[in-house]
Amino acid sequence: MDDAREARAGSPFLNTKQAAAWLSLSARTLEKMRVRGRGPRYRKHGGVVRYHIADLESWSTGRARTRTSQ
């Protein structure tokens, strides 16, 4: 089972690798976005970064565009 499918089947909290797979990004890209404050919201659980699926969906929806000049 791939990471994205496995992530959707379990907990709503995903680690960076799972969240990246869910968004079809690399984990490194997601990490860079997090450092720059440009990616989806995340939470820290005991010092471990976790993404909630609802936050990933919200961030993705907010990136919807209707033309390339946006």
C-alpha cells in the first residue's frame, strides 16, 4: 500500500512523509515550505511535526486557481 493511501486509511494526523504523499509533493519540498511559512498548517505533538488531513485539504483548496495569471 502506498503512503498516501495508508495515511488516508488511518489517523487524521500524518507525518511529513505521509502529508507530502497526500499532497503529491516531496517530503523535502514540504519541509522547505514549513520553514518559510508557506505550506499547510502543522502541529507539533511532543516535538514531532504532524499535519491534520483537514488542514491539508484546506490549504489545497485555498490554492485553487482559475487562470495561470493568478
